[in-house]
Amino acid sequence: MNWTEKRDTTRDQLRLLNKTIPDATRAFGGLGKAVKEGGSLDFKTKELVAMGMAITLRCEACIVLHMEALVRAGATREEIGDVLGMSIQMGGGPAMMYAAAAMDCYEQLIAEKTATAAE
């Protein structure tokens, strides 16, 4: 899978949804902001939790958006690996397949970030 294309397609779909139901999407965005800014966990930790949930819920769009946030937050391969392992433990065989896809996503987004930084 090309995760960059998946990310871009997901963003396009969300823009269309935002135009269609702006009040609902704005409210959902407010919830996201509130939970990411408040509480005792830092942003990266919260995104690691979200990644585990994206894998066990089998949501490819969620995987790419949360993986992008994790790459930006400086998550290491080891941190991602820990989350993937916990996801597999909690979600079994199907989670293992999505964990493998998430690792591929991480590799592609890290390569994109490295290429952009080199420019």
C-alpha cells in the first residue's frame, strides 16, 4: 500500500465530510483537541494509545493519520514496536496483520520525512 496516497485520500475525504456536516465535524474536532491538550499524558503517549486502538479496530485511515502524528512527535521505531506488540497481544491474528501494515506505514512516512529534511 502507498501510505502517502492513503493519507492524502483520507484528508480529501475528510474535507468533503467537513463541508457536508460542518457542525458535527467541528464538534468532533473540538473533542480531539480537548483530549490531546488536557490530562496527564503527553501528546506522543496519547498518539501511541490511539495507534494501538487504530490497529485493533482495523482502521487503515486511522493508522496513517496517527502514524503521521507519531512521526512528527518523534516516536522511535522501538516505541512503535511496543505499541504494535501490545496491539497484537490484545487483538490476536487480525491485529498482527494491521500491525504489519502499520510498520510499513511508519517506514514510508519516515522515508518521506527524511527526504523532505534533505531538501
